[in-house]
Amino acid sequence: MNRRMTTKHTQSETGDPLLLTPGPLTTSASVKQAMVHDWGSRDAEFLRINRMVLDKIVELAGGQGTHVTVPVQGSGTFAVEAMITSFVPKSGKLLVLINGAYGQRALKIAQIAGRATASLETPEDTPPDLARLDNMLVDDTAISHVFAVHCETTSGILNPIAEVAEIVARHGRRLLVDSMSAFGAIEIDARKIRYDALAASSNKCLEGVPGLGFVICRNEALAECKGNATTLVLDLFDQAEAFARTGQYRFTPPIHVIVALGRAIEEHEAEGGVVGRGRRYRENAGVLIDGMRAMGFQTLLPDRLQAPIIVTFHMPTDPRFVFQTFYDALKDRGYVIYPGKLTVADSFRIGCIGRLYPQHMVSALLAVREVLDEMRVSNGGPALAAE
């Protein structure tokens, strides 16, 4: 039998390894169970569940009456590409705020789509320079839209979306937000933060499974998007029009994913919504950070910049520490972590989201200590040489 299924550390409801990653992530047994039935794409009960999902997402965003959820079949990046190519007109110009891989990806999407672009880049451990943003919007009147990442999972940094939104609105420009890894756990209320569109997905803080992206669109802005899209399948205006007209997807929806998301949203509400989900994730992150620091590991980010989504740790400098060995040994014990994705530092990442609780983080820390002992690494710090 596979060791991960018998080790004392494995704690998931189904015996699978716990995914300490930013998504896909560990889901509840009941969310998994929701996928065991088949549904017709025009079945009345499926259409009811889908309508509930779309309406609840708008409620979570604080956008009742002003915004609409437009779903996109595919991963979160499908939703981001749909948002950029539907909202930025061919005559527009997109300024992308970059401090990680997902800002870089958005810039590439816009360039491939033939949109004029500009970028404001800071290091991966540094928030956007708000003064430079203000100056760029003054100096370049061609910029019509600004793209910002809410939580950049390259590092785990929480970017100042409210401040960015205020600057963009003051200059009369339009804001597009990638809230992929934050939506559902970190508040971004449409009544307080003005944006034209916000992209997220099923398999992050809502704790569903991969396969559905969605864009929360301000109604007035969406009405201006006709003819902007560069592809048929990612045309948010056309997708929204089809829903308004028929209540159905234009093309085959990921039915099992949507039904599972419906169940996940019910569990999200039962936990206390954004406030309750965010509280658990902050507790998870607190246990993880305190425990890893106690073993000598150093976080990339100071606490004031750290989102409770995923935490980046500097790689130990002890030559006996080999990341692949560390990764494999943790997986054998039932925990899957993430390699680093930084250019500013050699690192690895551990996620705090999904169907995880503080006791899971405590058990994961015990596993980390065991693996370090096996590797004869006494301290996880990046500044200490081997003994």
C-alpha cells in the first residue's frame, strides 16, 4: 500500500494528500460527492444550481443590482483573458501592474491580442509604486484601463487594491482586477472599490474544483464591450447576452464542476462567508508562519504584506537540504507543497487555503520537522551555514 495512505500524518477526509498549494486545493468530501451524478446541460435542476452560483458570486462581491457574473469554461487564466480582451477595446491601452508571474501573464495576453500596453513593474516582494502609477496616468492619456492582481501568488503578497482603485478612478480610467487567489476570503466589495471587471475561479478560496472561471462585471461597463472580443469563446458580452436571453451557456458547460461549486458555495456561506473563510485562512497562516520561523525558516515577505493565501519561504542554505528530497518526503507523509516561482530569491511555497484547518498546519509542521531531521538539517534559515 502507498505509504501516504497509511502514514499517521495524512488527515484529509478521503485519505488523499493534503494540498498545501494555491489551487487546485483540498476540497471537502461533500464537494467531491456532488460530482458523482450526471446532469443534462438544459436540465431544469442544473440550470437552477447554475443560476444560484452566479447570483451568489455577485452577492459575495457586494454587486447586487450593479454587477453580473459571467462564467467562462476553463481555468482562471481563461477568465483573465476573457476579461482583458472583452473590456479593453482595440483602440484602448492597458497599463499592467506587475510584481509577479500573473501580472506578466496578463501583459502577454494583452500583447498577443494586439492591444497597446504599458507596464509598471516592481520586484516580487514589493507592492506597486502608487506614486509612479499616479504619474503614469497623468503623463499617458492613452491609457484607458489598468490591470492589477489582488493577491500575487508568485510571492503571496497582498497588493493595495483599494488604493490602486482610488487612483484609477480619480483619473477617470477603468480598473480590471485579477482576484483569483483572494476572492471569497479577502474582502473586495464592489460598493467600496470601483472596478469594471474582476476575474476569479472555482478552485481557490471558494473551495470548488478546477474548470470554471468567472468575471464579475459592472453592468454599465459590460454594455460597452460589444465587438471588443478577439475570440468567440472568450467573448464576455456575447456570453452574458446568451444567459440573459436563454439562461444557458453558448457551449457545453463543465456541469460537474458547477454543481460542485454550488455545494462549495453553500459550505462557504455556512462558514460565515468571506469573513469566516478569511478568518480560518488567517489562523492557518499564523500557525504555519510561527511554526516555520521556530525552525529557522525565513518568510520572503514581512507580515504587513503577507496575504493568508500562500507563504513563500527562503530556501535553507544548509547544503544537506535538497528541495526535491524535502518535497518527496513531505508528500510521502501526506502533504503536497509548491516550488518557488521567484526571480528575487531561491524559495518554496506552502499554501494555507482549501479544506485545511489549524490542526492540519500543526501536523504539517511536525512532518517538516521529521523530514529536516532525516536530512540532518538542524536549521531552516537561509543565512546559516551547515554545522
